[in-house]
Amino acid sequence: MSLLQCMGASSLLYLAAGLVTLLYFLTSLKKTVCNLPPGPRPLPLIGNLNVVDLKKPFQSLTELSKTYGNVFTVHFGPRKAVVLAGYETIKDALLTHADEFGERAEIPIFRKMTQGNGIAFSHGELWKVMRRFTLSTLRDFGMGRRTIEVRILEELNSLVKYFESYQGKPFDTKMILNNAVSNVICSILFGERFEYDDPAFLTLLKLLNENTKLLGSPMTSVAPQLYNFYPSLGFLFGASKTVLQNINELNAFLQKLFQEHKEEFNENNLTGFVDAFLMKQQQKPHTMFHNESLLFSTLDLFAAGTETTSTTVRWGLLLMMKYPEIQKMNHVIEPGEMPKLEDRKKMPYTDAVIHEIQRFANIVPMGVSRATPTDVNFRGYVIPKGTEVIPLLTSALNDELHWKTPDQFNPSHFLDADGNFIRREAFIPFSIGRRACVGEGLAKMELFLFFAGLLRKFVFQAPPGVDKSDLDLTADVGFTLNPMPHLVCAVPCE
């Protein structure tokens, strides 16, 4: 009796499926051009996952750049990516060759979540239209203007009262900073803020925080990572059920708000981004301004306008506890006064500290992947159309050619010999080029006003019994790099 006769039908099916899958993976690993950037030799099935630490992939890629140069290829399973390392390389690609590197990479889990809608992960003409509308609308509703400064200061006052309620005793700042920063973007999106104890608001922030953690940390959930690497086997991972369930709940929350705005809509009294979008829908029905675009554009702005800024402020307070001598810097503001944007020019040291917090915290170390819309010739290599491109922002923020002490927290990176603030071109925490963060202007305003305002009111100290030398600056890895859980003592200034 032959081997095939001995095997059952189901066994043959599994064997055939396995062979087809193996052939698919091996085929996908072949280089499509002879002069693709160099990189470690990929293994069948796993590519270079044997040399990339998924707990901290940005560190692995930084190490690989020392061997293979500032433009190299890496394989995440069958998924091929070209990595750009060092400020000059990133600048050359994203600014000098902006169009060639101006597309967003097709990341399977985000495609599953958004269906290509919104701002962050949309493509082509839809992205151009949504980005242009978003930038214009954010400016209309105060980004970079006095009106939004007033809203930030109002939120700062609420935040100060909350901090004062602990009377110098230890507390966790994560949720309250999320609430305060989120309320600023909510005022732009919806024309209203939420109370810090609003259960619906707290649930919304919890869902966002959970997805941010899940989407970037294999320690929390390996499913989203594996789904991105092996989308053809998505049925094994369920496309990460928790992430998609959270998106559905966020969808339900936002749909309720959208309905309220539709019922109260008045084109002569637009309250924010959502109303402006609804007016576009009325003016241009059956265009790109459809309900899915509204949902995911709002969600993109809400998530981006909450997570990165609040995380940066948390890093700032932790670093002030670690280096208490730096807190003695707000003497320019008169007693009892809160900072205003116009004070920033008179406070170069404060401005330098905030910039150094962003550089040192390095909260989005790998940026958000780009893609090549056509075959691209770059620095002697050919990068095929549709290739994922990772701008390794951490390599710019720690570039030894641009920073005197890249591994240390050092505000003098942004000061000249006379103590004046200086801009540094390698400071690119918001990325650069066509896909740079649309909310950069708002984030800069919030960081200065929140940080300077809190340091005007409080001295931040480690909890009793904890020495400053014991404070942990290790990052908790997710889609962004967060401080490890810690408590803060906010002691009112005398």
C-alpha cells in the first residue's frame, strides 16, 4: 500500500495546505531586485525575527544599522521593510525625496481596523483631502491661536486643583493627565469638555490606552504583531479580537456624539471639527466626506491628541523627580501667575527642558511606517514599489553626530553658551515630511503651558522612602514608550 493510500483525506489536505503556505513564504522572501539595500539573511518562515527583539524592536534595528549601514533591509516573517537610520538619511528620504517616501505603509491590523479611512492610515487622494481639511479646520478652531491657549489654561486650572487635592501625598498621574490633555482635543473636536469622573469618558480613554498598549507590545498580546507579519493566516489570530472589540466600542461612543451633533447642527454656529465635517457632508454629498471618514478621522485626532502629549508630560514629571535641581527654573513668571505662550521667549531654559524631555523620552522611536508609491532609487539602492519604510526616529534623536551626550538627559542640548534657546535640526519627534504629525502645533502649545504651569505651582518629589536614584527610567513598550507605573508627590510651592 502506498504512502498516499495510507494517509487519510484530511491529512492530505493539511499537507497540501502546509506546502502551499511554505511556498508562499519562501517566494515572498525572494528579493525582487538585485540591488535592494543589504541586511541580515532571512530564514524561511521567520525572516529576521531571530535577530529582532520584539520587546524592543527599535533597539534591535539600531544595532543592525551598525552592521548594515543607514539604509538596510529587514524581514519580519515574510514582511519586508527598509529601515532608515540616522538624521541625515531620514532627512534625505522624507524631505529631499518627499514624494518617493510619501505614502503610508499598508499595515494589516490598521487596515482591518480602519478600512483605509481617516488621516493616519489612509492613502492617495483620500489622505490628501482629509489632511488638507483637517489642518484647515484645526486652524479655524484655534490651533496656534489665543482661543485654544485659553482652553488649555482652563484645563490646566482644573488639573492644578486635582493635584492640590492630594496635599503632597503620592498619586498616579496617568489617567488624570490623559483626561486633561484629551479634554483639549475634545474641545476642538466636539466643542465641549468632559468631567474627569464622567464614566463614559473614562471608558473611552481606557479603550484607547488598551489599544495603544496592545498594538505595540508583544509582551501584552502577540496576536496583533503576528497578524501584521502573517496576514494570510489571520484566521489563526482572529485579527486580535480585543483590539477590534475596542474599536467597536469606540465606534458606538462616537456615533452617539455624532448623532447629537447632527440633531443640534447649525451651520451658523459650528462648535468644532465634527460640525465642520457635517457641513462638508451637506455641501458635498457622495464624496470622500462620508461617515467612515468622519469616524476614523475623529478617532485619529482623539487618539493622537491624547496619548503622545500626556505621555510626554508624564515623562517630564518623572524626570523632574529624578533631577530635582532642574525644577528651579520658573522664576520669570510672577508669583500667582500662570504661564502664557508669550512667556516662552522669556523662558529659554524651560523651553530647552521641554525639548530635551521629548528627545530623551523618544516616545515614538520607530515613527509610523511609510511606503514607496513607485520603485525608488535611493542612495544607490532600488526600493520596490509598495515596500514598507521605517524611519527610525530614535536614531535621529540619539544621533551622536548631532547630540553631545545622546544617552543622557541634558537640557543644554538646546542652549547656546549664553543660555539662549537654540533649535536643533535633528529634533524630529513629530517626524518630518508629508506625513508629519498634523497636531504638532497644538502639542507644542500644550506641552509648554501644562509643563510650565505645573512647575509654577508644584515641586515634584519621589514618594517617601524612594530615593531619586531608584526612580526607573526604563520605558514600558507599547505603540508609544510610556514610563513604568510610578507615583508622584506634587508639593505646593511656597
